[in-house]
Amino acid sequence: MTHEAFVFDEQEVLRGLRSFERDSRWIDKHHEQLKCLYPDEWVACYEERIVEHDKKLEALVDRLWTKYPEERKHIAVEFIETEEIEMIL
């Protein structure tokens, strides 16, 4: 059994992780505003702006793959819920 070597650019991976983290924080920071604009929708954030949104995750992902083939791996996708989730610990 042979395995192909997985080659990646460590700096590119770090850039992608930082970009994803920054955009996730941006979504958290603007969550209240996003609840008004995109209630109960999936949003895709890239470079601190919403680039796509949809009620259906599959439709959103399909558009991201088409419109952002290189950037898609760095795009933060989150569901904007209008109701708070109560957790019982």
C-alpha cells in the first residue's frame, strides 16, 4: 500500500487560519446587526464582510464553490439564529 505525500505551504495554512479566525470574530462582533439582516440564515464572511447568505447551507456552499474557488477555504460560515440557545450544564 502506497501513500502519496501531502504537500502544503505552512505559511498559507497559517494565513488561512488567521483569516478564518478574524472573520469568525467579525461575525460574533456584529451578531446583533446580522440577526436583523439575515435572520435564521447561513452567512459566509470573507475579509470582514458578508459575501453570501442563504436559508439553506447546501445552496450557500454551492455558490461559494462556484464564486470563490480559491478563497472558499478561508471563508467563515455561521448560522445566524434569532433565538438564543439555552444550555443546561
